[in-house]
Amino acid sequence: MTRVHGTCVAIDGRGVLLLGASGSGKSDLALRLIDRGAVLVSDDQTELSTAHGLLFASAPATIAGLIEVRGIGIVTLPFVTQAQVALAVRLGERVERMPEAGLIEELTGLAIPLLRVDSREASATIKIELALKSATHEAT
């Protein structure tokens, strides 16, 4: 098992792993995705494991169901214990207007489709949902 500095939500059961430096907007973006129907998997620290060539995300037991909401504090939310990671999202990096197709993030030796977004954009949640649909469609 590997632990990464990241937040994960599940959208229709598929994991979206938000990666970025502290303050890059991972928890805020997760809250906006949750508002659109996603479910929390983990906030700030995510445990990654592999099985049968698939990548799974879960929360460390001590923080399961907890998310940091800046200006409020630690909040308890409904959560799922594990989700298969279908998309990695990098925050705080340069976002190309027309990125090359097939970007990947290598996590624990597995290639996961990658999206770079600016977490402050109002459309960030919709971009993630579109990329997840595309990644899921390509995988089938």
C-alpha cells in the first residue's frame, strides 16, 4: 500500500484522485464535486493499493469520512471505503489549451488517465466529469 498527498471522490462509483500541493484546492474541488453528486473517499491523504491490475483508493482509518473545509474546520461527510481509480487530476500545474491526447499519471506502476485543471475555474467540476466519461469509455 502506498500513501499519497491527495483527495479522492467517487463519481458513479469510479474514483477521481485529486493531486496537488497543499493549498492547490483539492478539498474545495472535492466539495464542489460532492455537491454535484460525488461521494467522498478520502481527503488530504489517500491510500493506494492494487489488485488484478487495477488501482484502488481508500482513506486511512483515522480520517475516514472527514474533510477539511477551510474557514469551517473538519467536517464529517458520508463516504465510501474504497473506489477504483479511473482518473487522476493534477492541480496547480500549467493547463494546456489543447493538451495532447492520452496523458497518464503513473501510480504504483499503473497508468491512469490524467487531466490537468485549474481548481479555481467554475467549470473544473464539469471538466472532470467529461474527462471521467471519456476515460471510462476508452477503458471499455
